[in-house]
Amino acid sequence: MVLRIYNSLTRTKEAFTAPRGSSVKFFVCGPTVYDYVHLGHARTYLAFDMITRYLGFLGYNVTYLMNITDVADRIIQKGDELKKDPLQLAREYESAFLEDMKALGITNVAAYERASEYMPQIIAQIKSLVDIGVAYETETGVYFEVRKFPKFGQLSGQIQEELGLRRLELCSSKKNPEDFSLWRKHDSGLRWDSPWGQGRPGWHVEDTAISMTRFGETYDLHGGASELVFPHHEAEIAQAEALSGKAPFVRFWLHTGLLSIKGRKMSKSLGNMIRIRDTLREYAPADLRYYFASIHYRDTVSISDLALKRARNHLKALQKNYNSFHFLQPGTGASKAERMNFLRRAESEFTRHMDDDFNTARALRVLTDLARKLSLLARTGRGIDQKSKDEIDQRFRRMADVFGILS
């Protein structure tokens, strides 16, 4: 079966046609490091970790890149409140973020790239956008003129008339309400020199500069939470395709569903943020991994203690069933053909579900059912020779490793 991925750009599942064994470039939007990361981040980053693991399962060589937004007004404001240098503050929260990622078992990110370390590339991209006539300078900064890029709105499904009603940033010097900043002029605080005076970049161009520097003008996969579709990812497409003249900038756009608590979106303003590190004091990383794997990555997640406790119990049952087989003493009994048939069927079902837009929820049920069958094999006393046992063990763990739920 061919891997099919839901592409937010076309709103359809499309075949991923890259040959097995080839290189895949995958960029994911990382956090703005002005606070500790929360379960909403865990939901997104665990989903893309499992997707990356499955691509590896299929034989792809994935280069997984994530940015660190360490230049942002929120960081500067937090630094002012705490009387700390904003970049130093960003480093502290970045360090905490990396600790949380490691604790969750997310270890296959090839590089975390800071926006502050790409300032020459950011400025060069902005200058090019001005030179080709899709950006303009005002007394407050440099802005991308959305009307100069007719495809703006394609990712979020909006037409030009609707975009005119969406004021992206409050600024009286812009030509149009929908135009977004590439560079904001500042004469104090965190700032860099540029052809337009001192200031700092807009959010959207930071990611484009990083991904295009590392991956080139076009690449395979770009992921993020669904709330980033507009305006962030929309702006990335506009900047990149205006610069290169090539489309699509990214072949597949993947977006995770939002996380809510008691039906309300997790939000700092609502005071219902749950930090990853706080949750890990009560639940094991594997509990969280199992829970999020049990829900399709595009679905909305409504998290609760009850849901996490159920996930923990289900995981314990799966691990107990697997261990009863794993520690089984080799012997003789059921024919190898019989044993391998149910294993092959499970592998076929597992890949069929994962090939259907990374349906971890259904694939996890296949793995759970296989663990029960292996436990039954152990309990009934039907022996198994060492070679067959090792092969089944290895193939089971290979599937389980996609979810990262076995130690």
C-alpha cells in the first residue's frame, strides 16, 4: 500500500511518492521560548515524532528540523518583567524545552535552529522581497504586500475579499490591513542593524529563512499546530514562493488538532495551561505517548486526568501481555507457519493503518491485539523455538517503536 498523507494545502489525502530509502526533509515549527512548554506542545511534537519514526520504519532517511523562536515581543516583554536580558531568558526556556523533549523521548530532531542566529539570512530575504516589488518600507518597518501575491489564502481557504477584513497587525503605516511585517523598526531594546535601520524581524520570515537556508527553495514536509495555518504558514508560503518563483514551497503541509481542557482551548489567558514537566511528575512519558497515539493527529484532543489514567492502564495491559511472551522460555509447539501467519497479518494491518495518513489510533489497536495473542500463546504453554521467538519479538518491538511505548 502507498503511504497517503492529508495535505492541508489541497485538503485531500495524497500519495507520498518519494522512493523508499530516499531522503525526506521535514520542518516543524518550534516554540517561542518565553515560558515552559505545555501539553499542547506535547500533543504536536509527539505526533510529529511518531510520524518521523514511521517514515524511518518505511525506510526513509528523515532530516527533521525544528526552529526555536528566540526573537519575539513576548520574550522581550517577559524579560522586561523579570529584568533579564531577553536572549538570556530565551536560552533558559530553550534549555527547559529541550529537557522536556528528551524526557518525552523525542530524540530524532536533527537540529534545533535559533532565529537569532539567522539574522543575515533573514535580512537578505527581506531585501530580496523589497527588490522584487512584493514588500515595501514605511516609517515603522518593512511589510509584505499581500495583494502582490494572488495565491495568499490558499492554505487557509480564504479569498482576497475576506483577507481584507483580517487585520493581521495593528499599524497605521501599512498600505493594506492584511499586510504583515517582515521587519519592525526599533530604537531601543533587542535590535539588529539593517538597510532599514535598527530593528528586529517579523515572526513569519524567521522560519522561512531557516528552512530555505537548510533545505533549499522547496522541500517535502512542513508541520505545525492547526492554529498556525493562518497567518503564519500562509505567510511562509507567500514569502518563499515570491522569492524563488517555485511552487509548491512545501509538498505536504501537516497540522495537528488542538488540545482542550473541559471543552476549552488550552490558553495562558484562560489560566488552564498544564506544563509538560508538571504532568510528568504524575504520569510516565510512555503514558503520554500512548494517550496521544490513541488519537489521530488531526483530531481535537480533550485531555483529562481520567483519560490519562485510562491510557496508563491500557498501556500497562499491553506491556504485561507483551512481557508474558517476551520472557517465555523457548520450546517446541505451534508450527512456525501458524505463528508467522498471525504476525504477518498484524504487520499488514499495522502498515495499512499507518499508511492511511498516519492513523496511529487504529495501528495501536492492532498492536494491542497482537500483544494479547502473544500472551495467549505464552499462557497456553504452546512452545516456541528460540529463533522464532526472537524474530517475533524483534518485529513486535519494531512496530511498538513507532509509538515509543516500550522501554
